[in-house]
Amino acid sequence: MAKSRKRGEYWSARWIYADGTDGEQGGFLTEDDADIYAAEQKIIERKKRKEGNFEKRKRKELTLFQYVDEIYSATIDVKSRTASDYEINLNTHIIPKFGNYGLSQITASEIEIWRKELKNKRQKNGKKYSLTTLEKLENQLATILKKANRDGHLADNPFLRVSKARRRKAKHKEIHPLEFEVVEAIANALRPNLKLLPWLGYFSGMRPSEFLGLTWDRIDFDKKTICIDRQLHYHPNETFDYDLKSDASYRTINLPKPLEMMLLEHRAQFGLGPEQLLFHNRDKRVLRYKAALDAFVKVARPLGVPAGIGLHVFRHTCVSNLIRMGAQPKQIQIYVGHSSIEETMNTYGHLFEDDMEKLGSKLEDSYMENKSAKRRSFEKLA
């Protein structure tokens, strides 16, 4: 028995055409009528498919929003933090501009206009977007259109005709390590239960998310090691993120004696946070990155630490000290968890400059010593 329909409600018949595209016809008064029509169409299309007597139908064009929502989003296989960044970029910069465009309506000129708009657009803080951010946004749109083209939803990828952006080469971000006295002053100015924070970065070279996510069970006081295999999650409802920056980020480092004493003293005085975390906030909950950064900024700025320098500075200070003590780039790469020696040198290579001068002097000294030794041997023979 057919279901009765409500006023203004009609049934639709759905089937698959011989070429694999979806077919639909609405306006049926009863469900049975729709089912009968759909069954008839299935028989017709099955016969066409069997005989090979059909033309490929033109696929209905999707808007960029429909393609992203129905197809592209399901293909993204990245870490949760990166996926979140992708979503923010889409909803803030890409969908508002191109969301209602049919895929074929997105032209090279439209992309270049959008690129110019982004270049002049300002953030909430009044600053323009960085060259790195602009490049990421362009790459994300380019990836979407490339996949749409590959999937057959877009006949021609307009990004292939977009003129190359003329940009100033991004300046190498200068590293400003802190002197020991400044680190000590920051530690002493922080709330007593946060005093350990700077020293963790100073001795271990861990990233802020790594030392904020460090738990007591990852510290082996017998073997004098610290295991780094997770970090604090960026999401407020999660504690740990097991997807570190790269495979090299999963590492075990030595536990220096001064840091060992600080850790034991810290636990004796303040206990542990949730899930054995070393730190907690005033409410005994997880100490999040923003709260830790705010506490650092509050005491660091009056001590002369410039704006724009955050908790990462303790990692830089650690590496600077290692270089000063003669550590080799490969050793530093492993200790701080860089994915390649290039990353280490691109970030800290300029700190080796003084050592390069010393190496030149050593080669000069070696040359003079060898020459003198050779002269002495000739004199002896004579």
C-alpha cells in the first residue's frame, strides 16, 4: 500500500544511467508511481549499457563549495592540527570568494584578483598576511582545483595559467637566544609553580607543546633520559597529541643533572597536574599553551625580551648553547628532533659563523705547524 502524501509533497524516482551518472525525476503523486518509473528506467539503461548504445551524459557542474563539501574534504589525510588550519583557511578566505562559483567559472584572472585582495587584506591585529600564509592559501586552492580536474569535475585547471606571483623573498627569521641571566630572571619572575618552564626548554631544547605535554612517566630517573613521544594537544577538549611534527620528533634525550634536581623539587612542592602532567593552571586543570605564553610575556617584556618572541626562545637558547659548546650540526639535529640537517642549518646556521672563523684559524695553525715540523726534519737530516 502506497504511503499517503502530505499537501505539497511529491515523490521522486532515482536510477543510474548507462554511463554511471545519477538520474532523477520528481513530481510523482505516490511512492509506488515513483518506484515503477524508476524500475522502468533501470531496465532501459541496463539494456543500453549491455548493448553499448548510449552517449555519455554531461555531468552536472558542482560549485566549489559542493565539491569541497561532498568530495574534497573526504580526501584530506593530514594531522588534526593541519586539518583544522585547512578548514579555517577554507571558511575564511576561499569559500567566501569562490564557494558559489561553478568550478568552470573560476578563471585564472579571478584567481589573480583574489590573490591581490589577499595581499592587501589585513588581519584583526591590523597586520598584513605573511608571504608564507599567502602561499599556503594559494596552494590550498590550487590543490582543490587540481583534484577537481583529476576527478573529471573540471575540464581545465585554471591555476596552470595563473601568472607567477612576484614576491620579495621572505627574510630569514633571525634567532635571538637569551643569555643565562635573562633565563634565570624570567624563571624567578614567574609564578613558583611555573618556574620550571624556562629551564625545561633551556636544557632539553623541546618545543613548547612538547614540554607542556611532558608527563612524569616519560622521565626515567634511573637511565637519566626523557622520552618525547607526544605533545600537548591544541584542542581544549584533548590532552595529548601523538602526531608530532615529523618522525624525527620522536626521540629520547639525556636528563642533565641540574634539570633532574629541578624536576624532583618541582614535584615535591607542587605535585603533578592532570594525567601526570608536570604543570597545571590555577584551577588544577591542564595548563594550555596560551596561558603559559601569557605568563611568559607578562614577565619577559619588562626584562627586555622583545615583542614577537615567545616560548620557542628557550629551544633556540638551548641550541645556541650547544653550538657554543662545540656540538656538531648532526648531533643538534637529533637532539632537537629536526627532520633533516637542512632544517637545522637553515634555522641555526648563522650561529655557527664564529665557529667557522675559528676553523679557518685552526687550519692556518695546522699549516704553520706542519711547515715548521717539515723544516725541523730537514735541518735534522742536514
